[in-house]
Amino acid sequence: MIRIKRIELQDPLYQKERLLRNKILLRPIGIPDFGWEKNDAKSWHFVALDENELIGCVVLVPLDEQNVKAQLIQMAVDDSRQGQGIGRLLVEELIKFSKKLGFQEIEIHSRSDITSFYSHLGFEIYGDEFEEVNVKHRHMRMLLTP
């Protein structure tokens, strides 16, 4: 059974999260390992576990001190487990947590080829397509109601 857990940087699972992010997100586009961790210390980390195996992760970064806006970043699911609803479970837990903290908006810089995944979860595209880390992206957001 898949379970979602929020972890701290001191949790041994954090190192496994870092490795998964490297494998799924960074290496395929040529970013050095551990090259996208600048916000890790101030963020909330969620991992998906099957038994004790880490199979997915997502990070929520606060964008202001008042916890009004946050950004979903570094969403990754192990190649062998993609398409099984694990990403949906991670995002749903992140949204529930964001509402609990009083956030009003979650934004994403979504890779253009996966915007439909986030659209199905209630995020909307806004603005023009842009390039980030040599990959085409779209701005997406979800307005949260209390």
C-alpha cells in the first residue's frame, strides 16, 4: 500500500529523495546531481513510500513570509512506478497541507509536456510558454479556498 509522508531534512529518507530527484529530474536534462536544492531547507518535503521503498517525491516552497503563495517543485516518481497514481497522491497531500497552513495559491513551473497531469488535478495554465533549464515550461496555478 502506498503512503505519503512529510519528512524533514534530517530524516534518512531525505537522502533517498535527493537521489530520486537526481535520477528522474536532473540527469535527463544535464543538471549536475544535487544542483536544484537551494530551497530545500526552507521547504516542506513529501515522499511516497511502498513499504519502505521511496518511489516518489514533491517539494513545497513558500514564496512569501505570510504563507500566501507557495510553489510546487521537484515532483518525481520512479520510472518503474509512473502512471500508477502516485503523483496524484503526492499532489493531493501537498494541497491538503497547503490549505491547512492557510496558503491561498500554489504555483508550478510545469514542463510543457506534462501540463495535462496538473490540469486534471485542478491547476490552470496562465501566461506564455517559457524556457527554464533548457526545457519548455508553462506557468500553472491553483487558487485555494479556505
